[in-house]
Amino acid sequence: MNKDCKIIWETLQKSNLIFTKNQIRHLIQKNPTPPKLNAHLKIHKPNNPIRPVVNNRNAPTYKIAKKTKQYLETTPTTRKPIQHTKLRKFSA
């Protein structure tokens, strides 16, 4: 286990209020690799700009980020997210 993975492992061990020990074991990548940067050319636009695409499925924190996102989406909140509010026009 490299140094970064060890730091992630130790941090997850301390955060036992969010993840169980069984979940923590599955959240650590077995063979982590750095994220890969790919470039997609936009050939339909003038000057062919490049769209950078990052593949981080094997990154050390990918599974943790995915699980945290699921946890935050299912946790009830007291406020409505901005995307669900409607703007109203007020007439003077």
C-alpha cells in the first residue's frame, strides 16, 4: 500500500460514523493508478478545440467519492436545492 492510500485508509478508519468497517474495506482501491487525461477533438467547431476528459475510475479516491455522493443524495436536508426552486417574475 503506497503512502497516499495509507493516509486515505487511516482517515476512513477515523470516520466510522459515516462508513462501516465492511464498507471501508470495499472503498479502498486494490491497485490504484493516477487518473488518465484524454483529449477529444471538437472537429465540428472552428480551430478544432480540445475537450479534456479525465478517467479516474482507478484513482485512489474514486470509490470513496462515489459512495459519499450516494450518501449525500439520500440524506434528508432542511433546505431545497437551488436547482429545484423556480424563479418568479414580480410585476410592479
